[in-house]
Amino acid sequence: PVAGWQRSLRAQFPIVTGHPGLAYLDSAATSQKPQPVLDAVQTYLTTSNANAGRGSYPWANTTTALVEGARERVKEFLGDPEPGRSSVHFTGGTTEGLRSVARDWLADLLADGDEIVVPFADHQANLSPWLEARDLLARRGVRVRVRELPYQESSGDYDPGALAEVVGPRTRFVAATHVHHVYGVDMNVDRIRRVVGPEVPICLDAAQSVGHLPVSTAALDVDFVVFSGHKAMALPGTGAVWSRNLRGPVFRPGGWSGTPNTVGVVSLTAALDWLDTAGTDRIERWTVDLTSRLTDGLARLEAYEVLGCRSSLTAGTEVQRRRSLVTFRHRGIDSRDLGFILFSHGFMVRTDGHCQAGRDAADGSVRVSLHVYNTPREIDELLSTLATLQ
Ligand code: PMP
């Protein structure tokens, strides 16, 4: 039944079914788009394309309703228990979303002598906005100290014990990532709340979790969720910032100051509908199983070194399994060369430093990232190809 469920979903991705000789293994960069998302875009553009928030003719009203409806849809998708208090701001992706939190909210939260805690080895998009905000505030005479959100070597996620040493009475903000984009581990952000207490805003980079697993703002107990729609089946140039109750200056209720990416927003609503129908819990199980299949296979190949904690390599142990991606290097072949070789066999993977801030960034590696359209057969064929390169 699981394989049948997956086959029917995979069949909805024309770019996947249209290229039987190719395996798209780069979904952490951006996902492919299912037919219902393409249809929603086509329908909107051919029946009611107009600008939003202005005009009083039917197409304009429809567009406004679609954009406002999409905000509510994002809240619902994120399991928001209090949609009346929260807000959703549309962006072009996670990078822009995190920048927006830094620019539009953070300055209001901070005073001279305050501290913020940020992860130094996550995606660059979740470090540079906070450093830039600090520098901007410093020019205004507001000194903010940046502390590192610590990781634990053994399991690869954040270290709540070490965080307790970092957090102090002046801690006013914590930035964290839900699923790491190089190591593939769930960073266990729910533990951060227990350390910092109820008052400190936590901003979550959910770029690698939204669309891949159920993301519940209530369960995570965070104040901001920032994600990319384009990694979750929607069009490029889409994303959102969900804010629990902190209203940034960009929110002028009822006021529209620019033209939103209406088509992108329409695609996002269709994508979230599609994901909910498919079931993010089932998508999670499918991709985690595929990732385990790959990490187990890689562990048997001497020539490859998997990045991140070794212990999460073994499926079925108490140490968490990798989510939908795994990053590795060949001990003798340059990663870019390996990428070319793999493409000559039909595999599309990510190579380079993966925009990681610090740590393994410099050396380059190959990242294989999966979504619901990938199959065990693709993994087995990839492993066979990797084995021939030993
Ligand atoms: N954060 C993480 C964890 C990511 O994986 C990515 C995507 N590479 C980003 C941020 C940036 O996302 P976007 O390219 O949509 O801005």
C-alpha cells in the first residue's frame, strides 16, 4: 500500500515521469512541482489575473481573496493554534524571510547590552542577517552581543546543556534551524524553549522541514517560522514568515504597499493543499526510509565519508535517523568531479560547500536530497554507481 501511495504521487510530477533516465536528487535546493500546482497557476493566470489589494472588479477581488486566503492557509498548514493573533508575510524564500525578521522585527526587540544566540554552522542565510542586524544597531549606538548556539558532536543537533551556559538574563532572541541542510539531522529545537524560558523569541529556519514532515508551531513553541515555498512544491520565488504574535512594521493591516507575487502565492496554497492530501507524516516516513537506505549503503562503501555525526548513520538505533538528505565525500575524487560523473549516469546531485557557515563548508561535498517522488530503485542504482567508483 505504501508503494502504491507513492507511485500515485510520483505520477503527478510531469518533469519526473517525463525523464525516466534521470533521477532528481536535489530537492533540498528546490522541489519539483506536481500537476495540481501547475494547474492552479494556469487557472489563475487564465481566469483572474490582476493585482491584489486594489481595484473593485471581480479579478482584483479574487486576487485579493487568494492572497489573504493564502495567509490563513499557511497558518493552518503550520498547525497554528491561534490564527487570530499570528501573521504571515510572503517572501521570495527563506533567505529573504530571515532577512525580513532581522530587519523588521529584531531591532525593535533589542536594547543596548542585550544578547542574541545564533547557530554558527547552519546555513549562511541563518547567520549573516543576525550579524548584519548587530552591525546596523552598533552604528546606532546599540551594542548587541552575538553568542553561538552550541551543537553536540555525538548526535549533531543543538546541545541544550551547553546552551544553558550561553543563555543569560540579557538573552533576547534565539535563531535556530529545524533540519540541518548538510547533516540532515533534526536539530531538536523543542529543547531550546525549555532552556531559554517562555519569554525569549525563537526564530526557526524551517527550509528543510516544511513539506518534508509535519511542522507544528504549537509543538515547536517558536515565535517565527521561516520557510521556502519553492522547496515545498510551490513556484520559485515563494516563501513565508509566520509570526506568532509579534507584529513587525511590514504589517499594516489592510494596507498594501506593493504588488505581491500573486502567482507564487496561488502556487503556495495549491502546494500546501497537495502536501496535506499526500500527508506530510507519510512523506516523512518515505523519505527517512530512503535516506536510511542510502546512509546504510554508504556505510558499506569504504571510499566514502558521510558528513555529520557517525552515530546517526545506523538505522534503528536510539540515535535519530537522518531526515531527507545526506552529504558525503569520496576520499579520492573531488566532489565536483563526482557530481559530473554522477550526472553522466543520470543522477542530479548538489556539489560544493552548500552555503554552510563554517565547519565543513570549505572542502566541498556531494549532497543527495530526496522527496516523495524518489524511489528505492533510484537509491539502489546510485549506490551501485558509487560502488563502481571505489
Ligand atoms: N536555510 C536552509 C536550512 C536552507 O536549506 C536553505 C536553502 N538552501 C535556505 C535557508 C535558503 O533558502 P532560499 O534559497 O529559499 O532562500
